Amino acid sequence: MAAPETSPTPSSLRNAFGHVFSIFILILIGVLAFSIRLFSVIKYESVIHEFDPYFNYRVTQFLTKNGIYDFWNWFDDRTWYPLGRVIGGTVYPGLTLTAGTLWWLLNSLNIPLSVETVCVFTAPIFSAFASWATYLLTKEVKGAGAGLTAAALLAMVPSYISRSVAGSYDNEAVAIFALIFTFYLYIKTLNTGSLFYATLNSIAYFYMVCSWGGYTFIINLIPMHVLLCIVTGRYSSRLYIAYAPLVVLGTLLAALVPVVGFNAVMTSEHFASFLVFIIIHVVALVYYIKGILSPRMFKVAVMLVLSVGLVICCTVVAVLIALVASSPTKGWSGRSLSLLDPTYASKYIPIIASVSEHQPPTWPSYFMDLNILAFLVPAGIVACFLPLSDASSFVILYIVTSVYFSGVMVRLMLVLAPAACIMSGIALSGAFDVLTRSLKFQLPGTSEIFASDAVDTGSESVILNKDGAKEDKSENSVKERPSKKNKKKEKEKEKEKEKEKEKEKENAGTSSSRSHAERRPLVLPVEASVIAIFLLVLLVAFYVVHCVWAAAEAYSAPSIVLTSQSPDGLHVFDDFREAYAWLSHNTDVDDKVASWWDYGYQTTAMANRTVIVDNNTWNNTHIATVGTAMSSPEKAAWEIFNSLDVKYVLVVFGGLVGYPSDDINKFLWMVRIGGGVFPHIKEPDYLRDGQYRIDSQATPTMLNCLMYKLSYYRFVETDGKGFDRVRRTEIGKKYFKLTHFEEVFTTHHWMVRIYKLKSPRNRIRGKTKKSKSKSSSTISSKSSRTRKKNPWN
């Protein structure tokens, strides 16, 4: 006889529908994350933003054109003249390889997109992936409802949008996804104890190392969590499986990245992971010995293991101290030290402190970039303690550390955003869960459904408990195999098992009574539940409106194309591309262009001209040389630039249109960086009573330096007064002539000005006076050679 068909239960139907509905919501979240970042393309055009993305775009072009092997061995002679730069060994290749792979796949499918188009849309694509990874991570911590809420919040959070709009082709475009996905795989391994997920975790960490230097946050946060679990008595075999393969495989894979190399084992940023690796092995050995020895022998063995482990730890620490003692920074990089000590960069490394994104954020920036999430995070932290698990403790540690680092450096608000979304998602999901259950329990005709749901959840928990018991039996059987000879030990273990079972029954009884007691206070009145739900929906709607405004107005404007609103309409300032196009069409291919390092990447990528310094900032002395030239009088600056074979000098000036990020506002950093290498450049010489001024009260050193002259040359001709709209004052020196430089191009709005170095006078005289003897010619040649030497030494 055929077996009777069993009809599906209502709970199984609801679960199946819930899974399908969750997938549908995740697809919508991905579409939302992608589409909200397209305002920059819709309002402006498909163009690369900012400064660093232009270098990444240029590298991607080289990769797609010449292949991976030429990319690893590429020596770029158009940057850092005359030093050059080895690109393959000094760049994080994750973003470039990802975009190059996408371009290759699309062209293999006969979708002929340009490299620039793929680079523009890489960040929005990976923002959708990051939202899905956030769902997976939060689901492992607090369930699917919290995961969907956190994913929707991350898809719109302004802090992440600022670095992932269409055209923002920077390392963070793929690194945030890699960061969240690595954390998810770590938690997944911690919950399951699977070596498969542990291996995937190491591979995800490798991708993070390839993508961004912020991978050190991962390799320090996870050891901190492992140490926290050990200290709080939460050690388990799952913790060991989640951590040990990550340290071994992850470090080996990280060493394969050329820009990291042996830094994966030689720098102080990685030493915490190795120290915790030793500690977890000592703890694992103690737990293993406890399982095979009697309590008396166990005490003796613990003393032996702890003493040996202490000696090993002291030896390792001594070796590490010996390795880093020779370094003045004790093995830490400058950026890491600036995170640990916020005053370090301003004291010792002004090149790091000069970057605007390395400054500490203001309080309004938290509300701008996080909005209501800043108020929901504390509620999420409280929810993670009810109950506290290994996964929730990791998320708490993540939010605490990211809050600290975001307070030190505004750029790291990007790392805080996923943690804030996870915590806020947990808080909102828990609040909606309580409020909807209150309505469901008190509405007529729904109490029976609520009771059946409670029975279903109770049966599911029983099944989970049974599975857990089976796993315990299998583990105990493995442990019992080597202890057949000693019958006393078996009897002692059986007694201990019986006591543990009795305790579990008591705990189960108390937990069930507690659960019944806890359910009663969570039932709120219907009116209060409706009002609370309305207020939460209103709060979320306000968050959505703010995020859309931030995406459309605050973070979509590319820095290379500026706009302003006026009663006449929208005004577009395209001076940067105008200047780079002039350089490309009106200068020789081998001409060298000097500017402040902010504009090096754009000059190389858009004008295709050789630059002296760029945004990589790897050589502080070279940047200080340019800063010294800008801070020096015209003649001394000409000699410095001439010794570097510079043909053109580019300055950015915003005094006419009110553009605040010009070179005059950055000038004090040029003075500080130059003075850090060349002591004759002193910041007080450019200040009047401690104030930075460009008006009639400015110091003579300021009024005669090259930056002042190149910025304000002929500026009085614009309005007859020389009024600077950025500094809101009239300039001090209005009428002057240039003796060693000549103006060759100024853009339409005076935002970019290009000057050419005049030819040396001695060469002109040598052409006109032919009656000089050979001795005089040799003397003049020697004097010209001495002029070619660095005059600032």
C-alpha cells in the first residue's frame, strides 16, 4: 500500500514563503543600493571622481591593455621624476584586478563597455554586494529580520555612499564588501565549527589584503575577540577552528601581495594575531589535558603547561621587541601610530596631517553621515547582551573599536558605517518584533495563532537541542576511546555526566519559567504599540529622505567638475579638465609639470605629462622640495624647479569664484612639510602675530613667495580691487611683475593657472656674444653647472 501523503503544516508554508520573500527583499535592497548611487551620472556625466581614482583608472587601463605580467613589472617613469615608481610593488591590486576581470567578462559576453564605464560602476555594484554581506553577517548574530533591516540601512547610509557613488573608483569601493564578508565568514565558522568556512574566511581575508591597507583592522579585531572569549571562559573547538586557519593561511596569502610581502610577519600591526595564536594553543592544550587526566594530575600538568607557555611567550615577546627596537617607530607605520596617538602625525609627519580625510571628525559629521543610526546604536548594543553570544560579543567589539577609530580619523567613518547599520538593524528589528507581537497577541482571533507559533518555535528549539545532544555524544565518544583501561576514570566521568544532565534539566526548567516570565512584560497596550510603530516608521522615513538628499546633493558632485546654484540657474565650473586638456594639446610629451601633490594623479592620467610628485606621498623629501620651492622667493624657486627639469608649474586658485580648496589655503602645509626637511623654511616667517594673512598686514616673506605671486598675478585686473572671495579680504600686494616665470594659460574662472619657466639668461647672452674666449666660455659653463646644483643644500 502506498504511504499516505502528508499535507504541509502551516508553519512550514510560512517558512517557505518567508524564505522566498526574504530573497525578493534582498534583490530590492541590491537594486536600491545600486540605483541610489547613480545621481552623479544622472546629474553630471559618467566621469571618474576625486584624485586617487584617476590613478586607479590609469592602472586599470594599463592592465587591460598589456596584461597581468606587464602590470606586475610596470615601472612608471611619468611619476615622481626623476625617481619613477614601481607600480606592481607599491599598489594594492584588488580593485584593479576586480575591475579588469569585470571588463574581461563583459567583453567575453560581447558587451562592449569601455574600461572607464566599468570603473565608474564598480563601486555601485559592490555596494549591493556589501548590503547582502551585511544581511548574512547580521543574520548569524540575531536572525533574518535583523539582517534584512541592517542590509536596507547600509544600502542608503550616507557615510558609505560618500565613498561608493558612481565614479568613486577608490580602494574602499570593494574593500568594505571584503571587510563585511570576512567578518561574516568568521562568525559563520564560529557558529558551525566548519573547516570549509574557515578556509573561505582565509580567502576573503586575502581579498581584503589585496584591496586596502585597512586589512590591519581585521587582523587585530579578530584576535581581540578571540582573547575576549578566552578570558570570559567561552573557549571552544569552534573558536580554535575559526581563528587558527585564519592566522596561518591568511598570513601566508597576505605575504603573496607584493605591497605587503614580509610586512605580514615583520610589522607590529600583525604581532597581536601571533601572540593570541600562541595563547589559544596553550588554552587548547590545557583543555585537552583536562579531558584525559584526573583532577589531581591535571593541576600538576596545568602548572607545567603554564610555566612552559609563559617561557615561550616571554621568548617570543623578547624576539619581537628585539626586531622592532631598531626602528624609531617600533615597527609601526606612520598611519597606524596616528590612529593610536592622534597627535603623532601633527608632531612628526605633517604630510599625513595635511590630508583632510585624516583629520578628526566634528560632531555634526556623525549626524550627517549616520543620521538616526547614531541614536539607535546604543539600543542595538543592549539588544546584543540579551542574550550574549560569541557572535553578538564580536559585533559589540566591532562597534566599540570602530567608534574610537572614526573619532581619530574622519576617513574611518566608513568602517563605522557597517557596524552602526548592524546595531541599528538589530535595534529596529527587535522593536518591531515586540510591537507587532503585542498587536498580534491582543487583537481578537489572533491569540490562537500566537499560541500555535509559540508551540512551533518550542518544537524547533527541542529539535535543535536534540541535535546538540547528538553532537555532544559524538564528541564524548571520541574522548572516551583512549580511556578504556582506567575504570575509575570512566565511573567518575559517568557521575559528572549525570550531574551535568541534572543541571541542564534544572536550567531548562528555570529558562522556560524565565521565558514565560519575560514574555508577559513585553506585551504592550494596543494604543501604545500603534503609536510606537507609527513613530518608528516616521523615523525610518526621515532617514530615507536624508539619505536620498545626501546621495543626490552632498556626495554626487565630482571634485573635477564643480557646480553652484544662483538666481540665474546652475553654473558649471569645468576648469580642471580645461587646464589638463591645454597641457595635453599645447606641451611636449616629455615636459615635466610641477604642482602640489594633490593634483599629480589627475595630471598624469588626464594630461599624460610627467609630474614631480603625486598622491602616493611615498617620498617625503621630494614633496618637501616642491613645498620649499612654493615657499621660496621667485628666483630661488626658479632654481629649484630648473634643477628638477621642470618646464611648467600648475597652481589652483579659488579667490575669484570662492573655491576654498585652493593652494593658498593649503600653503601653510607646504611650509610645514618643506620646513621639516629644509630648516631655513620657518612657519613663523609667514604669519603675522600668529595669524595667516594675505592682505596688507601679511609678512614680506609671504608677499614675496612664489605661491603668492603665481596665485595673485594680474588678479587686480578682475575687479580693480583684488578682493579674494575665499579669504574675504583685499590682497596685500596687487601690482607686481614676474621675472623668472611667464603666464601661459589661465582657465575661464581662474581656478587653474599654468606658468612656464623662462629660459636661463646666461644661455641667451652666450648666443649674442660670440667674441668671448674659450676660457670665458668654460667659466660660464662652470657657473651654469653650479647653478644647476640644488641651491637649498
